[in-house]
Amino acid sequence: MLNLSMMLTDSARRLPGKVAVRQGCRSMTYREVDQRANQVANLLRDRGIQPGDRVAITCPNVLEFPPVYFGILKAGAVVVPLNTMLKRPEVAYHLSDSGARAYFCVIGDAEAWRGFADTPACEHLVVIDTPGGVLPDGVPTLSDVLQDQPAEDVLVPTEATDTAVILYTSGTTGKPKGAELTHANLVLNAMATLPLFEARQDDVHLVTLPLFHSFGQTVQLNAGFAAGSSLVLLPRFDPRAALQEIVTRGVTFFAGVPTMYWALLSAAESGGAGSGTDLAAVLRVAVSGGAALPVEVLTRFQEVFGVGIREGYGLSETSPTVTFNRLDRAGRPGSIGLPIWGMELRLVDQDWHEVPAGQPGEIAVRGHSVMKGYLGRPEATAEVLRDGWFRTGDIATRDEDGFYFIVDRAKDLIVRGGFNVYPREIEETLMSHPAVSLVAVIGVPDERAGEEVKAFVIRRPGATITGEELIGWCREHLAVYKAPRLVEFRDALPMNSTGKLLKRELR
């Protein structure tokens, strides 16, 4: 038997009175989180939820997320975390596609409970009451329905190979697909990350990554609970608030996507709270993932805050961590690091053949963290899984020491006049210009060249650089065919709820 909820229950036995999670002025100890999770499990069992049934949750980073998440697992059910930015039709799609029988959503999220109303097969709705929320008429609140539920230990047995969590991909092409992750996938991935971060019981995590996403779930919620650390939750990422929390809460562990680090730098450089001395005095580990980290952002963060960033790599389908730049050896700027314990990587071509040494290829990964497959989509699963190997869609190179370097997403490749152009190389070049704050490069249709290279640029405050000057900069540092012909300046670039740049919205 194996159940992901052990990440909570073990620490609740060892450290019952320690603060497990904190949000603003509210907090819960490990004992309190475990007891509330037991009540959630008993509620689900009373409602007829059986082992293997799917239970969805739409909830931001608030105190109620961990007990609901682990309570679903304790009931032997499958957690289906949904993006908090989904609209009514999208909520209905995810509930229907996952076959969810019950749904927890936060008070005030009308899109969520209306999406539930559009999904007759989803039988039970419970609204998570948080301070300041507005309750729809006639809908039971979590606090009300848990009052009569026992808080004693409960755990419905599950097997290691049973599905624990279904994570929906972002759906950049077609409808989002649900990746089925087992208890073994998620437990082993969380445990494998602990030595990478040299995790400690006295660590304090600042959790700005949304907990509905694999990065925040595994690296901070599951791994943080397994280590007995304390988690400080921010329901919405704000760089000034994050800097202040790091200093005042004594945060030792921060994880974020590259745009979060860019936002922290922008806030500090424009007179935001926090200083290099403040952060370096408390922050022990800074981890980046979710997208390629520009070397310029890594370098500037070290200069401004005195803290180095360690980059890793993973996907929802891999639970997520696959590689990491370990703390116990020198990191390599621009590299996603080495494979973690239990994971194998190779670089392949379109026909699954391994590419020659030194050549770029698509990352394929095999190991304990690779998903079972996409829920209800055998053809889509067969496209990406072969003999245990999962094709990631990311193009990378490997150096002589085994370190991997992301080149770009395969789908983002630009073919200009017959030449392959990787946007990330151009983005790194533009980011090295002192007037550039952030950039995204895409291919746009062109009658003559097939595709043309276009850069969307956010200037640094006070900068007056022109598009022609930036094109000239690229031509000085890159082959002529790689240099953008089009530059558009923006005050902001589109990002999803996890902070990833949404290039599809620029096309």
C-alpha cells in the first residue's frame, strides 16, 4: 500500500504542534491540517465517494487547500486540481472530462460553481469558505459540513500504481489533457527532490507558485510537508509582497518561474521592498523551473540580491522534476542540470533514434515519475510514450559532463527561409542589452521567407531604445538569418496563472 497523504501524516506524528502552513494572520499546525484532512475524507465517504473516484478542487493558495487536497487522498479518491483562472465553460469541460463526482471550490468564484451547475454528472458541490468571500444561496460551506465529521485518523488503502492526481496540461494545442500521476510517481518525485535542496525541518517556504500546478504541489507542498518545513502561502503573486514576506517571515526557500524572478528584480530596481543584504541573510535556496531561465536574469538576481538561482526542469507529465542543478556542486548558468535520482534522459530525433553526441535533440525521459498516460486518450498517450520513454517536446543539448541545456520548445521552432531559428537564442541575446527588461520571440507568417522572426520587448524603465537599434544589436551578435526583422514594444507580455509567457497569444 502507498498513499501520497503520508507526506502529511508522517510529519503530523513527528511534529504535531509545529506550524505547517501560514497565510496572513492565519495558521495551522501539522496536527490541525491532518485532523481537518481526516474530516474531509470522512465527508467524502459519507457522500458515497469510492476509492478511485475523482474529486476536483478550484482553490488559490489559501489555508484550506492542503487539508482538502490530502483529505481527498485519504479517502482513496483522485485529486483533480483546476486552474483558478478557468471560466465557466472550461470548468464544465474539466469536470466532465475528468469524470469528477465531487467538486470543492472557493467562495466567490462564480465561474466555478456555475461550471459545476453545467455538469450534471458531478454530484456534490462544497464551497470553501475563506474570509471575505460571498456565498451563493443554498450551497453548503466546508466549515458547515465538516462540523459533525470525526477527526480521527482515516486512510482508505491505495496501491502505488493507483492514480493519485490528474493534472491537466495547459492545452496549447487542442483541448487540455489530464495526465494521470500515481501515488508512486508523486511520492518518489517529492522524496527525490529533498536531497537536491538539502531540505531541512527548519526551512520556511514562500509558496507563490499556484498549488494547483505540479511545480508548487511537488516541490513545496509535498516535499515541504515531508521534510516537516513551514509553508507561507501567498494567494496571488506580487513581487513587493513576496520580497517583504521573505524578509519578515525569515523565508529560506523560494521557488518560482523565470518571470517571477524578473518581477522581483524589477520591483527591487524600482525601489521595492527588500535589498540584496536582506535576502541573502535569510534566503538559503532559490529554485527556478517551469520555463527556461534567461542567463541575464540569473546573473542580475545574483548581483542585486546576493543569492544564486538553481535551475531545474520538469513537466506535469513527469510529476514534475526531471533534472536539477544540485546545491552540492557548482551549477552551470543556462543549464537545467543533471538527471535526478531514478530518472534517465536521452536526446532523440523524430523517429525516436538517439541523436549523435553534441547534437540537439528532443528530450525523452524514463523513470519513476513518468505518468501512466493521458486520461481517456490512448492515441495521445501512444504518441508520447514508447517503452516507458516519454517525449517532452523540448529540444536540448548535452555537454561532455552530462549537463543538459534547453534550446527551445520543438513547437516554437521558427523556419525562416529554410534555416532553423530557435527563439530562445534570440531572447538571450536581446536580454543581454542593457535597455531590455523582458522579451518574447515568435515566428510570424511571411510570403517570402515562410516565417519571419518577431520580437516583443519590454524596455527597462527610462530606456529609449528603438526597434532598429535592437535589430542591429542582434545582427552584431547573431548570424544575420537569426536576427529579428520585426520588433514591437509592449508595457506587458501575456502570462498564464503560473507566470509562463503565453506566446500563443502573441501569434
